[in-house]
Amino acid sequence: MKDKLQFIYKPFLLIALGFILVYTFLNWLLFIKIGIPLKEDIVEFWLPFGLPFIPILIWLQPRIKLLKFKNENSSFVYQFLACIAIAIPTIIAQKYLAAATGKLTNLNVISELSKTDNTKYYTLKNYYIDKHHIAIQNTVSTTGRNNERFNMLIYVTMPILESVSDTINKTPKYWLGKLYSEQISNNLSDEKKKEKYKLLAERSQKEFENTDFHKFTYLETIGNTEDHDEYNKALEKIEQNLSHDNIIFEARTEPFETRNGNKFSWVLGSFAIGALVYFLLLLFPKFNKNKLENFKKKGVTRIDSDLKEILDIFIPKEGFFITPILFDLNLLVYILMVFSGLGLVSFKSDDLLNWGANFKPLTTDNQWWRLLTNTFLHGGLMHIFANMVGLLFVGIFLEPLLGRGKYLLIYLITGIMASFTSILWYDATVSVGASGAIFGLYGFFLACMLFKVFPADFNKAFLISTIVFVGFNLLMGFTGGIDNAAHIGGLMTGFIIGMIMSGQLKKEIEFTAEHQSKED
């Protein structure tokens, strides 16, 4: 146990404490003090959730691999749990930091705000909330790996004024925001969704009318969030609103002193629980003695080979050149959308359209470039993750077989044909994703296996699994929320091209094999 404490548990604790402290300091310095305009959910959740994997892979993974496991996947489980044990207290710490560093400013009237330094919280003595001149933004979004959840949201903004008389001759600059929302299944029919949305609107209106918005303890400024963007869209609809620096607040009814609740205790408690659980987990596996002795002699002198393999995904190389480029381009577009403030987990339809999504009324109105550009866009995090995994798998086999030029041409042709099938099938559906092109590659892959381009043992290993993969994804598409037309269009195009080219490819492989055997 002494070796486990020294070589695994102690480094885990140092990585965990170091990450929490360094990330929290950088958050305070870069995003709170300096004010770099990155979305709050990225800073407070997604970065602290994802970044711990980097130090774990570099410093802890080689040490975890010194342990003996019956199941090969257990090593990854220990790495994943270490990341979770770091991520949870880090996320809570950022919530605590945001509230703890936020200052409270006392105002007599709302107009005094322009004469003071901007702070996170405010109190007001004299004010009037105008419920009669409101701005509304209705929006929907889909979330989940297969867009299975349909989110209905109604954003309402009300002017915050000094008195009733200001409703006549003053343009509001400060607003109170209220969000009404409901989540339903995306598998419901369009008619059912409209019915559910109508019910939400009716309930929201009744709740709005019965709420006294004058009863609040303090106001909290809505920061750089998607909600703030939606409230701004609501304000843009008001013609008389000429201001571009609107400040929007949420009303809080609890005492200001309780705004942080028990967050600090939760930071300490979650860290202690994670550390204890990880300690108990280390009691079970034993060291591989040979690996341990070798480690003691040599130590860790380089990044683990598994990490190098992960990094190799992004780097073009001989026989695997186009696939990394396609992977990088798709990822780059996604990252640019994230850092443009459009979201992270999912993007809204309007934003996707602005970036080049496929949409029949626009595409057929001489915007045919959307047939291609939409194949480099994705609806969210899980969407791009699933597609890139599928691309890497099929690219490993097809790119060496076809060569750079043919492989890229097939990808582009099947992607465009998938997009074209989508606008033939749907009259007004926003469509994005590389899945049409990827299904095209899988269609080509299937044709090559069925027409025996690959060796018999290769076909036996991958034919059934590929058919199951394609069939499962197509069946999932029929449940709703997925552009199955693009999947089918890409698949059929790729299969037809594969049928046409399979004979020539088979001859080329046989010729190469004969030529090599003669040289041997």
C-alpha cells in the first residue's frame, strides 16, 4: 500500500489540489477581473469538466497502468473517476467564486447605475416595473445525443423605471428578465409540439399576470450567457428601443447574505468524498511487479504512448492524410461557433442558418453552397462527437484503399447528395452535420465488403458489425429529431459509387499483391 500512496494517490491529490487552485485563480484573473468575454457556462462548467483529463493523461495514466486489472477497461475507469473527483469540486468552486466576488451596490433609483462602477448585484429603493411594455422572445432548441429532447422557452423582459410617469417619455435602458420553459420529447409530432407550446404560453401568461415583480430583495445582473442573448433578441424587436447597451437583471427574493448557500462546504466536502473514494478504489488492484520495478528505475520520461496516439488523430500523415484534415475542419468550425458565444452543448437553429445550415427555402433560393457548408456544421457537442468517432473508424480503412484524391471526392460527393436528398424530403427543416458524408463512406465501405474487395477474413470481422451500426442509426433516425433523409441519401450514393468502383479496386489490390510477391 505504501507504493500506491507514493506513486498514485499522492500524485492524484497534488494534481487535484493544483488544478482546483490554478483554475479558480485563472477564472478570477481572466474572466472576472480582466473580463474576457467567454460564455459563463463554458467557464463555470465545461472547461473545469473537460480540462482535468489533460493532467490525468499526462501524469497519472502511466502510474495507473502499473496496476494489474482483470478487465482492460478498468484502467480507463480509474482515470475517468480521477477526472470526476477533480471536476466536481472545481465546478462548485467556480459557482462559489462568481457569487462571493460579486459586489452589492445600493441605489436609490435605477438611473444612478450609470454613475457607479458595474457590479454583479444591486438593491433599489424607488422603482417601477412596467408590465405593460414588455418584450418577448419565443425560441425552441433540441438537446441530447440524438436531439431527443425538445426545449420550449419564452423570454420576457420588463422595463425597470423610476416611476410610472417614465413609461411615457423615457426609453428604457434597464430591464428585468423572466424565463418560462418546459422540456418535452422531440419524438412528438409537430402538431403535438404546437399544442404543448400553446399550453406553455397560456400557463406562462397566467403566471406572469399573477406575479408581483416589485417584490424582490436584490437584483442580479445576467452575465454573458445564452439567456442574455435571447433577452437581447427580444429587445431588438422593440422599435423604440435604440440603446445597444441594455443591462438585464434577474430578481432575487432571498437575503443577499445567503446567495452562496453552502457552496464552500460543498467544495470541501466533494473534494474529501472524491479523495476518500479514490483511496478505497486503490485498495483492490495490485501492482504489476515488473512494471513497478521498471518505473522506479526509469520513472516517467515522456508522455504516455496512448496520449501520443490521441494527438496523432489531429495530424495528417502518409496513408491517413485527408481524414485528420476533415476531422480538424469540423472541430475548428465547432470551436469557432463556441467562442462566438453561440453555445456549447447545442446551437440554435437561427445561428446554424447564419453559419450555412441546409434549409430548403434558402438553399433553393440560389444559396446552393449550403449543400456543402452544412456538412461542416454540427448541432452541438454530442452531435460532433458521434460523427467524428464514425469518421475516424471508417477513414482508417477507406483512405489507404482509395488514396487522398478519390477518398476526398467521395466524401464531398456523398455529403452534397445527402444534403440534396434532405431538401427533397423535407420542406422546411434545418439540417446540419457530417453524418450524410460519413454514411456515404459507410455505404462505400459496405459495397467493398459485399463485392469482396477486402480479404475474406476482413469481411467476416467487419461486415456484420457495420450493417448493425448503419441499421441501428437509421432506426434511431425514424424515431424523430434526426435528418434520416441525409443519412439514406449519403448511404445510397456511397453504396452506388462503391459498386461502380469495386471491380477496379479489386484488380488494383490483386495487381499490387502479385507485384509484391514477385519482388519477394
